[in-house]
Amino acid sequence: MMINDVKFRRANVGDIEDLVKSRIRFLNEIKTHSENETKALEVALKKYFSLAISSNEFIGWLAEYEGKIVGTNGIVFWQIPGRYGFLSGKNGYILNMYTIPEMRKKGIATYLLNRLISEAKSMGIERLHLHAREAGDALYRKVGFSEQQSPELVLRLT
């Protein structure tokens, strides 16, 4: 397989099933969940993607090879009040970076990531964030992602 044999395209509402499958495969590689949990997540993801893709709150890209989706990614956006050195306050969060195991290390994730970075730049996004798994860490650092000086704290409300 050559990277030129892979078709890359922006996701649309017709791709929701593939985005859901990809996200669940990604999450289950980290930790497997019960069938009931998976079904509940499928419903929630379908609802989310239906709304977020239509409103451009989520932009995703797909890699297709021989009629099969082999890679996905996405970005969501938010804005905070600006500050010195970050006037627009426009942020993007990259997620759903997933390539099926048999297609890894072929340049698919790199291409998908670069598409999202280009889209973010064209939209005036100043900062991109992501959480890296060990398998993707080298790719993200190669394009310029770095660890931040202060860790993010999280309060779970549910």
C-alpha cells in the first residue's frame, strides 16, 4: 500500500457511523468496556456527531483505502478571553486520532494530523491541544506539540 492509494476527505454527516465505530475502537484499545456501556456510548456519539458536524463544532477527516475507512481524526473548538501573547483565545482540541492496526506506520496519521493543523490555521485557531498516547507521542512532537509547564487540573462533576 502506498499513501497515494489512500483517499483522504473531510467527514460529513453521512460518515457518522464510521466516526462512531472508529472512536469506540480507539477507546476499547485503551480499556475494554461492557456491551451495555458500548451501546450507550454509540447512542451518545451519534447524537453528538449529528449536531457537532452540522454546526462545524467538530471537523473530522477520514482515510479510505479500498472502500474501507482505515483512519480518522477530529478537532473541536472553544474560545476563551484573550491574554498577552494569545489575543484571540481560540483553541482547538484534536481527538479521534485513530488508524486501524494493520494500516499503522504508513503515513496515514501524519497526513490526517497535518490536514487538521491546516484547517485550524485557516480558521485563526492559535493553539492546539491533545492528549497523547505513547504510540502517537513521537508523531505529535515531530510536528511541534510539547508538554506544558503547568498540568491541567480537572474536577469531575458527575
